[in-house]
Amino acid sequence: MTPELLSYLRCPVSREPLEMEVLETGTKQYNGTEKEIILNGILRSSVFIFPIINGIPRLTVEAFIDYEPFLAKHVKDFVAIKEKINITYHGLLQFVLKKNKKTKKSFSQEWGLFNYEEDKVWDADTEGMLQRFLQENDETKESLNGKLILDAGCGNGLLNQSIAACGATIIGMDFSQSIERAFEKNTQSGALFIQGDVQFPPIQFDLCDIVHSSGVLICTTNSELTFSCLETCVKKGGKISVWLYHPVKGLIHNTFNFLRGYTSKLPHKVQYYLYTVTLLPITWIVKKLKGNKQNTREMMIDILDWFSPEFRWEHAHDEAAAWFSKRNYTRVQVTTNELFGFNIIGYKN
């Protein structure tokens, strides 16, 4: 992480600013020049403790459990801190550990397949991804200049680089291990990356010009609850933009949704091999007959994105619009409408 990122961060539970202890610095190439970064460190609030590992702040509620070996090595009073958190926040910890366990594994496996040199994201190259973002958010390349954006659920992080190249500062957040490759491959100083939970965003409230979350809310325990957690990060006059699945009429679609209700409960490695020998060959034949130029990795990422997540909710347009209205957002509009989903935005009054 770069030092300026600290001012945007907050404890995801107490909402306090974080104090930082730097353990190790290094350099990284941004925009063709080397810049000093914080490789490893410790972030603290009055109760919680979070590590910075390999340049990425790990800001999930359960980070002190996930990264216990690192913290135990570098924090003298870690045992006492851990005991205090476990006693004070026992119920919260049980909740986040249960809700996040399968989703972390699902999306780590999905984006772990992605090849940065060869693969496209949802059939779009880098410029296509940026154009889609601009259309979804009712922006232009010029209008992004100088804006602060939170991409909640950034996946492979490629889009973030394109947005930063337009002059924006964009914080890419994901709670799967995909965040590590996103940070590693990033070459734009305006693209910042953190590991965090969309239901406990570790970002200052009322901060961002745009909060963007594409295909993420519908993979959480409750889409509207997650929306309410993220919209707190939007500043007055700013906007929130979310892409959601909507209901689709059709035997195949509904059959697939029925099947995933069972297959998504299987171990993720089992799912991978199951889909490889069943869905992937059929998908390959159908897409090639239609002239689709996806490679097999891209097809498999599509399959995993549908069948692997523990949660996959679908919402009508009016239902989603009500989320905005209940929270006093104005100029609510659907900006894109596709076969499987739609994007909707609104401005904070």
C-alpha cells in the first residue's frame, strides 16, 4: 500500500481511524516510475488489529484469525488482543466466519483461473470494460478525472487500472485472494487495493464520489443489507452504482438455478472437476456454434461465476429502485439492461 491510502481507511467495526506501524517498505513500478510502498505492517484500532501483508491491508473483521501466524510473529501482545476480541465480539465473529467461508473460496478459485496476458473479462477487452463502466455509471473518461471511487468487489482489478488512467483515484476492494494478483499486476498509482468485506466496508463514511459494485451484492447473504452497508461510503451529491441479476423466464435458466442450489454446496475442488466434465464441454460446443471466441478458461470462469457462489439472488428493477428511494437517493435510473442483469444508479441527496 502507499501511505496516502491510510487516510481513507477505517476500522470496519468501530469506524475509528487506524494507526499504522510499518514493518517493511519496498518499491513498486507505477506509471513507469518506482514508488515507495509499505510491504508489511500493522494497522490498529482501539480493539481490532489488521495486518498489511505483501502491500495489501487485510481489513476483514476476521483478519486477525486468517492471518494469525503473521500477527503472532510481529505483535508482542497479540495473544491478549485476540482474547479480548474473541470475548467482546464473539457473536459477530461467528457470523462473519460462517457467511464468508464459502464465498472466499468460491471467488478465489474463480479469479485464480484468470490469465492477465490472454483472457478477457465477460467477453470484453480492457477498453470494452472501461466503456461498459462509463455507460453503467453515466460517466465519461473526462468526468472521472479527480474523482474518488470505491470498487466494491474488484475481482481481478483490471478495470481499476483503466479507471485510474483516466485521472481517478479508485480503491479496489475484494475479500478473496484475487486481491493479491490484482495488486501484483497493477501499474497505476491511482489504483489502490485492499482486502475487505462489502458488509463491513473499511472505508470512511461519506467519502466517495462513486461507489460501484458489479455483480457482488447478489452473491452476499442479503443484497439490500449489503447495499445499505456500502451506500454509507457515498458522499452527499455522489452516486452508488450496482449491477444485479434480474429474474429470467426460461426452462434452462431456472433448471440451472435449481441445480446450483445443490452443486454450490459441494467442496469447491469437487465442483471444479464436476463442471469441467459436464458443463464445460456443452458450453464449448454451444458457444463455438454461435461464433463466440471465448477460450476455455474464460468459459470456465463464467460457469463458476454462476454455479459456485453460495448465494445468487435475482431482483426486479422496481425492487432495486426502492432500495435507493428508502435511503433518500434521487435521479434513480437503470443505465444498462441485459439478458441476465441490469445496472442501476442513484445520487445521494
